[in-house]
Amino acid sequence: MDYAAEARALRKDILTTLYHAGGSFSGGALSCADIITVLFRRFMRFDPAHPDAPDRDMFLLSKGHCSSALYAGLVSAGMFPREVLEHYGADGSTLCIHPKRGAYPGIDISSGSLGHGLPQGTGSALAARIIGSDARVFVLLGDGECNEGSIWENAAFANRQKLDNLTVIVDRNHLQGCGRDEEVLCYGDIGEKFRAFGFHTIDIDGHNYEQIEGALEIAVHWKGSPTAIIAETVKGKGVSFMEDRLEWHYKSMNDEQYAQAMEELR
């Protein structure tokens, strides 16, 4: 599979969605685009014809402000038509800036209040075990979001319950809403913290498709503990003037910027 081509298409859908809506959060959506591409195209087990099948895998976007990446990923997976993206953020639309559970197939949680995705992920993974389902749960966190205490409460719970059907992926782009992670709250090595909480932890380049694929391959077969993948990424990856720039957490593209971004992604 040509992951690079798939990821370019995903990034174009993200930026087109945000441009037409006058939306923001492009930087964080672009930083996780490669992860979502590999996960949705290679590892997620679901059938668009039966989106509510009880044994399907679940993807929980905890960093809900980057919903454009989730929506573009679901389009690429055939969960709903691309035309739906035109309604993103519009008055009366159910394709909200922060995901709304059940609005469309594949949107499994309402997110946006940071720190809530892992609690819901641990609950979903435990529920799958209780009912005898082999469903797997993937939770995508932002690195700034790991400042939330609820993340670590549930990391302890996941380890205590030995939830090996749970994979946590941290989009480690080193920027959050108010600045660089180390400036806002010096939190140290996130991977080491997950290791201390008993997770099998893998550190990767979050834009290297071979490394993403390899880490997910290990995660879905790992037994005895949950897995955390710490993916080193670049905010705004793929668009030169957005890369590693805090303002693209907030800014909306003008016509010239959108044209340049799409040209770079050709």
C-alpha cells in the first residue's frame, strides 16, 4: 500500500474541510495524519456495511479539536461519503468541530474536553473483555493532553486490569494551545511515564510509515498489558509554513495560504 499517497490525500481533505469552514486546529490534525492513515488502512477491523457490529475495533479521538483528521480518515475508510465534509462546522450540521458520538458511523465518543478519551477507552476495552469480544480499542491522545490527571488515573487502571486489547497512541508534536509542552508544564519523558504505569511502550517517528506499521503490528498482538506508542511528530506536518508553528493551533487559512498548501501536497 502506498501510505505516502494515502496520507497526502488525507491531508488535502483535512485542509479543504477546514478552509471551506473557516476552521482552525490544522496543525494538530496534520501531525496525526500519518498515524491515522496507517491505522485505518491497515489495522482497524470494521465493515462500512455494518458499522455497528459488536466485534468491530474502536478508534477514540481524545484530542477532539482535531476532528477534521478523524472525519477525513473515516471518509478514506468508506464510512461515509466525502461530500459530508462540506458540512463541517456549518449551522445545524452534525459534523461538529468537536466530534459528536453517533453523528456518523465510526464516531464512537464525543470528545474535546481533554483527558476524557482514555477513560472511555479503558471502559470500552474492559467491556469488550467482559462480553467475550475480541474488539480492540485504539485511543489517540495529544501530548499536551497528557497534563490531565485523568490520563494517569486510567493508565493505572488499564495496567491493573491488564487490558492488552487497548493501544494508546500519543501524538507527540511538542506544542499545545498555550506554547511548547516543556514551557507550559515540564512533564519529562512521556514514554517513561507510561512504562512506569506498566504499559508496554514503543517510541517511534510518527511520520515514518514503516515504524508506525511495525509498532501497531506489535501492539495488536501484545499480551498481558496495554500498549502505548509514543509517536514523535511535527505540528502542521506536510505544509511548510505550518510546520512546528504554534499559531496553526488557532489560525484559519486565507485563499493564498490554502492554495500554497494544496500546491505543496500535490
